[in-house]
Amino acid sequence: NAGVMQNPRHLVRRRGQEARLRCSPMKGHSHVYWYRQLPEEGLKFMVYLQKENIIDESGMPKERFSAEFPKEGPSILRIQQVVRGDSAAYFCASSWEGRGLGELFFGEGSRLTVL
Amino acid sequence: AQSVSQHNHHVILSEAASLELGCNYSYGGTVNLFWYVQYPGQHLQLLLKYFSGDPLVKGIKGFEAEFIKSKFSFNLRKPSVQWSDTAEYFCAVISDNAGNMLTFGGGTRLMVKP
């Protein structure tokens, strides 16, 4: 089985532009989680999705950030009007069981740099 | 809310030295505990996990961790490290008071000198 696939691996944006990060979960997994890792900090939970549903977005900033996991295609984390503070590594994880009861499998991350 | 503390941010050891990385969590209810490792340039991988049963958990690559409920701790150990253990290690907790979301500690960067 292919693992969790994230793209792009590296993304550079100027302030004010939009960033779109994509995540394809492992085959058979219907639960997707997004985490953000700021420099010198641990991973912070952002959002938990199932197909076509946002289950928990308690870790998402209230503005500019959105996430979706459509019926077909990858999950997308979208950041509008990026600012320098958005520069971070964004990790996607998937699981077969929900609510983290099973093991989470992580992608290699997407590193966003905002100039 | 759940929080996880890893007190050692950077650890430098020589090969064959013993390793112990500390992990403490804040919630005293039902918890599931994990250690993940991130090798340079790679994704996070699960080292070991504790759900219930024997509090001494064996993981991959010779790692083990001990769940001590009275101390709210889940320290990671390895008797003899190798250069290839150079990586960042993350402790993580799922608790029933945090929506069962996986909460990570800040990570510990381990460098093993050959």
C-alpha cells in the first residue's frame, strides 16, 4: 500500500497569496487529520475530517484557514492571504479507525515558506 | 485540556550510551500513549504505543517505554543507542477529555555521535 501522500512537499508563497496543500490518505482510510509544526515547536492539531465532513476543527485558526475532504479526491488544506507566520510544516495523517483510536499514519509533510 | 511535556529539547549522546527521554502528560483519566519518531527528511513513524495491560511496552528498534500512572509519565528508553537513532522523538497522548485527538509534546531532538 502506498503511504499517506502529500503534495507539494515544498511551497513558496508571497504574502497575500493563497496556499493549497493536498493529502491523499492511505488506501482504505477514511479519517484524515491535519497538524502544523512551527519551527522549534511540536505538532499542533488543526482539523479532523471524514469524507465530506469536518468532525473537529478546534485547532484551526478562525480566519483564512479552511479544510475539506471531498467524496472524491484528496483532502485539501487551504490558506488564504498567507502571512509570514504561516510558514511551517503541515502534516497530514490518516487512520482506519476514527477519533485517533487507531494508529495514525503520517505523510512526509508540506513545508510552506511565506516570503 | 490535555497537554504533553517533553522536558529535554535536545539530547546529545555517544554511541552505546543509554537513552531515556522524559514525557509527562497532564490528564489523569483514561489515556492512550504513543511515541513517534521522525528521522531527518522523513515522515513520522510509530515507535510504540500503550493502550492497556503491561505498562512496560516494547517497540521497534530496541525501544521501550514505561507507563507510570502515578507519575503521569511515559518515558522512552533504549539501553544502547546507535548513530542511526539520530532523529526527533515525539510523545503523544489521546485522552477522553480532549475529544480523543492526538496531542503531541514539543519533541526531543536526539543526536548520536559516532
